[in-house]
Amino acid sequence: MKNLFTLLNILLFIFYSNNSVSQMSYSEDFESYTSGSPIAQTSSHWNSWDEIMNNSVAPFIDDCNVINPSLSSPITAYSGLNTLYFKENNAGQGGPEDILFYFDTTQNINQTVFPSLSTPHVAGDIVFSQMMYVRTGAYLNFQSLNNVGQGTGVWALEVNFETTGDILMGNTAVPSLGAGSYPIGQWFEFKFEIDLSSNNWELFIDGVSQGSFSNPENKLSSVDYYTRSGDEYYIDDVSFSFTPATLAPINGQTVSCNTIEGLSGQQRYPSVDVRNFGLNVINSFDLTFDYNGIQVTENVSNINLGFGLGSLDVMTVEFTNPITLAGGTNPAVVYIHNINSGVNQSTSDDTLIVNIEAVVPAPGKLVIGEEATGTWCSWCPRGAVAMNWMDHDYEGFWQGIAVHNADPMANADYDAGLAPYIGGYPSGLVDRGPEIDPSVFKGDFLQRIQVAPSAIMTNGAQLIGDTLKVSMVVDFQTTVGPMYKLACVITEDSVTGSGPDYYQANAYSGGTSLIDVDGSDWNQKPGNVPDYMMTYKHVARYISPSYSGNPIGKTYNTGEKDTVCFEFILDPNWDKNQISIVGMFIDPNNMIDNGSSTKIYEAEANGYHPCSSVSTSTAIQLNGPDNVNVYPNPTNDKIYISNLKENNVTLKVFDISGKEVIYKKVSNKEQIDMSQLSNGIYQFSFEGKEWKENRRIVKD
């Protein structure tokens, strides 16, 4: 492959230095065909996808007919009599019509002639236009390689004509590159003016610009016409023209920069694509990134092991020194200089300006992301990868929790609590907002991290054997009411196991690329990834007292503090060095207002503050192995009691005014009917022979 790549550079150098590429153009009005003619079979310039992809022979299963629309409908061709007509005819599955139009004048194109084609075009100007009449939606895409459907990112641009009159454009790298609108039920001109040299793509509808954009897949080979479910449309007067670029002897071009975003104060490493847009080989250069008054420079040499960067070749420069993000949107200037140790070069395209957006996080804020997952779920690797990238990019500001379902890592209470808020797997919640796909965690995170918290929690801990005692000091930043709630989660990283239940189903195997933080691609892994290849992170082990949390039970003013205590018995097989203690402060609308997260050793360093040291009027004792457990809390009907130290215990229930509303003897695993009580806060007072314990319950 490397030899072929080097040969391609040599050919491109000869191609342009000999000025053998000249302007070319082609137009098609379909008037030379008989109505009903299949275009790929009868034309020397049109191909079917199956023909190119699989070397099939006519008649093609995905061909499309030229028609005279006036023979069967009130629609007439834009010019002359004939048009090319597309209508989905595959039981709503899309297709089968799939037609290619190459931006080359070579006739009878097939795989054997690919090496002689001028495509793919990587520099110069292309103007592509056609007349369109859309009845119920349309679709086309631009292919970046001659051999369609091969490799990654070969869809240079997908263009969707929606039934609403909207045009939506994007590709694999950037799902939303641009948009526009078109008139429904009438002929209109669809035209693209594409400057590949400067990477500027501009769409015009009836001569009116719909905007321009830079495309990360900046090369063109063909346009592909296809029908999605329900699509029906006509095209006429198709044409393209190509004007090759004029190359200077020496010219280094800054092509693009990776998207840089994050939080104010974080560090990021720029990644910049540089192209040799000259005739001569580039052996060395300097690349400077100027941002927020600070410049970082990479000195690049020994390119391609001394062979240099060939004409029209592109390389990526990964900066080894970071930039520190400044809050807001700020410009960065990237420029190439000192090419081949200072040889004069064309300077018209050596500078690139990009905008960098950094969000300012609210002080003390930690955002919680919960992911519904399972080893049986073949699409769930997407969620695991998303969580890994969030850890990588936003450590200290984000805490992910993987809530497993129907596998050995599942926690029944957490799984059942999350279930009503999701529609499938994988699913995600950010601070318990609306359900989203985990792949878009970042968008919700960047919004939530800016919201000032109502309380900041500090986790303390004491670990004695397998007993983990947690104290959570809550520092109230604003005045909050009694319906705010607290919960504590225990998670474990680096979880492994043996046996089929620890195999991870993988729908990405052999298909769509899914790149993890470590650089591995899930499409290279088997369809059922064996246990010895799997390490699970962010695994939810406990949630206490429940998914909903326990109400704080009173109003707290700004500046006040309180301490909440939890206790957990850890499985001896769990790795205590990989355990995280996660606090949740939940608002009355059941969204997480703020979170806290520490490893056990970090919480131990903070110190454990037993709730017994806090007055019983303010300390809140939650469900745990040493406590009387009451649930659900809040409730609208019944309360279940468990973990009583003895039977025939006296229970007194008081309302918020101190009035006794229930008095009875209770035993373990008994239920209390609260359906006849008014909504509000109640105190459950349990009294045994030598002990007493109070719990707060909310009736809603």
C-alpha cells in the first residue's frame, strides 16, 4: 500500500507539472434517448452502483429509466421531452434505483479504467448543476473515491431533500454541514460551486446562495442518485465543468484543523492538516498555532522518512504542546512558514483561521451521566465508547455510571429505577434530563456544566474490612426546600469476569467504525467479544437509599451545612482501588442538581464525619445494612419496612406539626398503608427494647 501511495504522488506530480490536466465539461439533457430507456444500460456516461461496485452486467438491477413525463402525468420536462425519473419501489426500504454520474468525460467507466481517470479531483474548481422537480422527497450524495462504497468516509456529502422543502447536508465526519430550502412541486436549479483548492463548497438554489462550508472530505469523484423510502423526483439538464488548479513551485497550505472545544482552563492539543499545494516536494516546514496571545510552533522535518510531502499530498501535524482554553469564542490563527528552510513560497493560502469555543464551568459543578447498557446489547459498545471519551475529555467535571441490565454486573435496584426513563439500549441520561443516545452526551454536558449548583458535596469515607462508611458533607449554595433529595452510588472500574455472560455483543464488527479512547476500533473486534478481551468501566454496584433518593426533609439556607451518612458492604471480589463514591443532589423535579465523585482513598483523606456527631435534628440517616430500611421514599401509597433488629417493634408516625397519626406494632418485612394520609413529610419513629431510630418519609 505504501508503494502505491508513493507512486500516486509521483503520478500527481507529473500530472500537474506537465499541465496535462485541462478544463473538462459534460452536459446531459436526455433527449437522445427513447422514453423508457434504462440510463446506465444505454448511456456511455452513466453507471449503476451495482455495475461499479460488483462489476455486474446489463440489465442492471438498480438502473433508472429516462421517461417523457407528459405521457403519464401533468408534469413536463424542464427542456425538451425527456427527464430521468426516480421513484422508490422497494416496499419502503429505499431503492432499488442507484445511479452514478462521474465528474470525468471518459466513456464506459468501469473498475478497469479507474487508474486513467482524472477523478477523484482534489484541487481545482467544479461547478455541478441540474434541474430538479421533487414530488415527495429526494436524495443524492457525492462520492469521494472512484470505487464507490469502499473505505471510510467516502460519502463526501449527503444531500437530503425533505418533504418539508428543507435541504439537509452532512457526512460521516460532520452530520450537519449545511442546510437550505427548495420549492416543492416545481422545477428549480440545484447548483454547487466547489473550490477544492480552498475547500469552499457553496450551494445555490435558483441562483440564490444557501450558504457555504468547509468539508472535511474535500475531494470528488461522482454524484450518486438514490431513493430513500417514499422518494419521487425528476432531474433534467445535468452538467458539470472542471477547471484544474494552477500550482506554484513551492506552496504549503493549511487545510483544516480539528474541532477544538471544552472547558475554560482545560488543555487541548491542536491537530492540523497541511497540504503541499505546489509542484515541488516539501521536506520541512514550521507550523504555528496562535491563540489567546500565546504561540506554539511545531518544527516538522524528515517527512515520509525523508521522501518528503509530494505534490497535492496531505499530512496531519499533531501538536506536542497544548493550548489552554479561554472562556467564550475566540479565534486561532494557524500558519505554515519556513518551508524547505526558508524557500520563498506562495502565501495566499498559508493561513487558516478557526474559532475555538470554551464553556466556563460553574464552580463546584459535577455532571452525572447514566448509561443503560448490557453485555447482551449489540449496540451498547457505542455507549461504552462515549463514556470513555467523556472521561478522557472532561475528567473532574463528569462522572459516568454504567447501569447494567440482565448481566452479571446488573444491580437490580438501579436497573429497575432507571427502566421507566429509557426506551431501549443503549440509552443515556445527563443529570436525569430527557433520554438521549449516549453518543451525544457531550452536548447535554456542555449545557449542564454551566448551571450553578444549589449545593456542593464533599465525600468522606472510612473503610474497615469490606464495610465502607460514607459521610457526605452538603454545603448549601442557595436556599433549598425539603423536597430536594440525596443519593449515593458506588461504581467500579476495570471490571472483568469469566464465562459467556461477560462476552460483549458487538454489532459494529466488520461494519461501521467505532474508535475507542485507546485507538482500538470496534469494527475490528468479533461480533461477540470474549471475556478475556473485555474490561468494563463505570459499573454501578450500589445506589442508596433508592434511585429517587431520600428527601432532606427541611429548608436549608445559603451557607448552611449538613452531613448525610451511608453504609455499604462491599463484595470482597471488588477491587477497592477502582471503587468510586458518587453523590447525587436531586432537585424536586427529579433532575440531578449536582454530583460529587471520589475514589475511596480520596474520600478517606477528606475524613469521615459520622452522623452521630451531628444533632439528630439535622442528620439524615439513609437506608443501609445497619439501619431500618423504609421504601419507596417518596411514596404515594404504601411503605415497606425491612431490616428490623427484632419483631413486635413500636412504630409511631408523626406529621410535620408533631401530631401522631399512626401507632402500631410492626415486624420485619411489613407494609404500612399511607394512602389515607395527606401529602407531606412524616417522621417514622421505631422503638425496640434497647434501641430507637427515626426516619423521614415523604408522601406525595
